[in-house]
Amino acid sequence: MVTLLENPLLGAADPAPARLFNAGGRSPFLIVGDHAGNAIPQHLGTLGLREADRVRHIAWDIGVYALGKALAQALDAPFIFQHYSRLVIDCNRDPDHPDAAPAVSDGSAIPGNAALTADRLGARAAAIHAPYHARIAAELARRSAAAQPTILLALHSFTPTLGGTSRPWHVGILYDGGDTRFAKALLADLAARPDITVGDNEHYRMDATDYSVPRHAYAAGLPYAEIEIRQDLLADDAGVAAWSLTLCSACKTALNGIASAGAAA
């Protein structure tokens, strides 16, 4: 990776690149929020964006910060998240991926990302992306050393309409490689609920563009699920509370299911 800029990207007034909520959570679950915030380092100004774009789905996963905290309390789980906008650096992409700091997103130009040099992209990755993933890795190492089982839950949200196409799913469960038992058990539980429309690797399929789950779960053999909630369902406190309860119930049922299957094997 290229070297940092001479002047550090993050100043004293900027948020830390990784935050931890409910550090003492004792359940097997570890929740992460790659796109929980829409902050921009003061050094970068506004990236040339209007306020309307800085609060759109292109900048962050709307509702994930509140949902992550609520679900962490409901499951008694830690929640590791970062506050910076995905337009500064996308923490669910490899820093060298073309979408790590896009110049255009859902029709909106990102002037601060136009002609972004390798040095400047590297500075963002070093200041935000690397410390965030190091914090997740450190928590996983701590849990492993303490012989504490871990199921990784990656929380995301998605816009109800993209490119003029409506997305009918209330929630999507994404998975690909590694240990998919928990993700499939969670999908089955949610799909059995008549009031919920569930996407099986929808609204998109987990693939090589995803970074967090493959990096932290696959090689370690950790059960996991990437969970996507439609953003209009998280628009207020009532929606967040309802989905926290739903996911808490479904996660516990899925956990019991794979535990029972393991015992019977």
C-alpha cells in the first residue's frame, strides 16, 4: 500500500476510525457495521457533495447505526462499526477495488473522488479502512484466545428503489464461501414468517466484491451472515425496534438449529 500523505488525514476533531459498542457482550454473536456512518474527515471538506447527497444511501447504510446498537443490546453482543462515509473509503471493498472510492454513485458525481491519486486513496485506506479491520481482527483474536465461539453478523441496509427498479424484499440474507450453515438457517427462519419477504442472496449476491465477511469469517471457519434490511423499514425508532426484535429472535433460532444439527451429526 502507498504511503500516507505528509499531513495525517484525521485530525483531533474527527471521529475514531473504529468504534465499539457493548464491549462486554457475552453471546456468540459479533456484529459489524461497515457503513454505519456518513462522516467525512475535516481535511476532505464535503467531498464536493451537496447536503442532500451526504445523507442519501450512496453515503452510508441508513438505519444501521441505530439497528446495530439495538441488536447488540438484544443479543448481548459487541457491535464494531465505523462512522465514515462509504464515499470516503468503502470498508466492505478491497482498498484497490474500483468501487472503494467511486467518482460516481447512483447518478451523483463525487467531485472529491474525481481523479483520486493512489497516494490520496492510500491515505484514506491507512487512516480508516485498515484500523477498522484491525479492530475486528483484534476482537476475533481476543475471543479465540478466550475460547469464546463467534458468529459474525455483518449489518447493511439497502435503498427501496435503485435505477427506477423497486426492490420488494424486506430483508436479504447474503452468503457465499466459508461456513454457510448459520446464514442458511437464518434465511430459513425468516422465510417461514408470512409477513416477511426475504431475499436469498438478494438484492445482490455476495461475491468477490465483498470484503469484510470473506476476510474475517472464511479462513477462520466462522459461521456468519450478511444481513441487509430495506431502508424504509428502518426510518424511525419503531421500525428499528421491530427489526431488532425480529432479528434477535431469528438469530437465536438459527443458532439453536445449527447447534442441534451439530450435536446430532
